[in-house]
Amino acid sequence: MAKIDYYELLEVTRTCSDGELKSSYRKLAMKWHPDKNPGDTGAEDRFKQISEAYDVLKDPQKRAAYDRFGHAAFENGGGGGPGFGNDFASTFSDIFDDLFGMGGGRRGGGGGARGTGRERGADLRYNMEITLEEAFGGKDATIHLPTSITCEACTGTGAKPGTQPTSCRTCGGAGRVRQAQGFFTLERTCPSCQGRGQVIEDPCPACAGAGRVTKERTLQVGIPAGVEDGTRIRLGGEGEAGARGGPAGDLYIFLSIGPHDFFQRDGADLFCRAPISMVTAALGGSFEVPTIDGDTSKVKIPEGTQSNKRFRLAGKGMPVLRTRNRGDMYVQVVVETPQNLTRRQRELLAEFETESSKENHPEAHGFFAKVKDFFAGDAE
């Protein structure tokens, strides 16, 4: 079943500001909240949909990806939620943050799931430009990425080596405390541990208790042959390290292919233009053109070739991703009118024009015959 457009779900335009987006979301979240629509599964589904939409559009990076690729930007992304690792629990929590200015959580008994203090790291994006030749043959690229990695001194716990985080006394390790507000019974993020369920009494001096430090990483990325402009490559677990030993996010590499001096690309096919002389077009001939694989191919020109005629070189285009097939190459010839003629050349062309007939220029003869008939009709 096709997903509804996120902007349509939130009843805003694609050019809406962050303030307009948030305002519309808050209004819709109040309208479709399950507590206001008890027993209505349709309202609950709607509530989840607008929450998912807001979770994407409120983040500038995710919104940019959605604007360019739509829902496909978040497919095959790993982790829960719309492709960037946020599960519904975190989205649900954001709802209460935005509506009531406090952290939320799952409704339920006072026990609930106890906090662990571990937070998933953020996903990262890296933009890489490659040449058309590199897209043809593939390549192994080396990238340098400044990001957060797990602190080696405390192995990600955030506590000073030899110590361990302790359970939060305020929330008993749940990470949330309950609060009654009208007919709602809400859970808000514990102010003592910020929802982690644990506190660090003696933080690690290397990472100041964060469990991670910033460092430049060097990664090897394999670019497969046949990639197209806008291809996204996901490297699972190569994003930002999670807080206090949490799982790492993912790294998304977005490829762009730079313009080429000779070729233009359409899918797996390549196109180029080649000028030929008027004599070659009239009498026929041949010439060689370079191909993307570094070789050359011969193009045979038959007698009477017209300008913009396209010739196909089968199997000389780009490889089709993850197959052994290749596209085709198309050479469009353009007949070049001679310039800077000598007197003798002018005489020869004039003589040719005098002796030419409609068989030599059938299109021109047909066109001017129609023009003559048109004016003859007006005269009547």
C-alpha cells in the first residue's frame, strides 16, 4: 500500500517554515490522540502516521532527503522507524515534548521498561562526487569522516575506569516519572537522569561522561560499477557512536556524477554528437569515436546521411548495476556547412546547385512545393 505524502498528512506545503510545521503537527496530534479517541483504531493509526511524518520533516537532514527521494529515501535503512533508526517510542516521546513541554513515553503501569542509559548514535550523511569513468568501472574510495566514536578509556559506559553507572534514585531506573494532568496520566522524562535510568557519579575524564569522543575516521568504500547520479550507499554501524555504549548509527553516502566533456548519460545509455563534412554526408564514409571503456569504435556513414541522424553502437554504454549487461552508445551526427570557401570551391558548389534536381534534395523540393501550393491557394 502506497504511503501518504508527509506534507499532505501534516496539512502543510512543501515550503512551510519550521514554525508552521510544528503548529500544524501539534493541532493534529491533539485531534487524533488515542486518549481523545478511545477504541478508535483509525484514529490511532492516523496518530502514528502524523507522528512518523513529523519525525522526518522536523529534522533538516531527513527533510532534505525526503524532498529529493520521497519515501524511497528511508527504505532499506536498518533500525526501526523511517530509515533513520528512530523507533516509534522515540517519536511518541517527541509528541509529548512538543505538546506539553516535557518528555513522554509509553503509557502503562508504574513499573514499565527500565532505562539502560544507552542511546543509538545518529546517522550520518557523506556527499561524494565521482566521474563518469569511475561510475563505469567502479572504484574503491577512501573517505575521511570526523565523527563520534566509542571512548576507549571507559569502553562507552561514561563512568571512570573501575566504576559503573548507578541506578537513578528519582525514577528507580525507569527513566520516566509519572504526572497526572487533567484526564491524562502522563509520563515525563526523569529530570535527574534525563531519561537514561542511570547516573554517573564519577565520570570518565577522557569523554566527560559521554561515553564517546570526536575523532576523524578513515573508511574504505566500494563503489560498484554502474551507479547512477543520486545513488545512496548505506554502511551499517559506521555512523556516530551511541551514547554510553549504545549502538552506532549508519553512514549514508550519496553519490553525484560530475558532467562529462564528451558523453551525456540517460540510464545505461550514452549519447554524444559528432560533426561530419557535407561531402562525407553526401558520399558516405566512416570515422572513429572514443568509448567510455577507453577504446574506440568505428561509425559507418551511408550515402545521403542527413544532419541529426543517430547511429547506435550496441553494448558500448554503461554497465547495468549488479548485472553483466551494458547499455548502448548513440552517436548523433551533425552535418557541418563549409566556411571560408575558395573561389574554385564556390564555383563548384554553384555548378552543383545549377545541375541538382529534386532527386538530390527531396525534402527541400517537397517543402517549397507545399509553399507554392499554399500561396496559390491564397491567390484563388
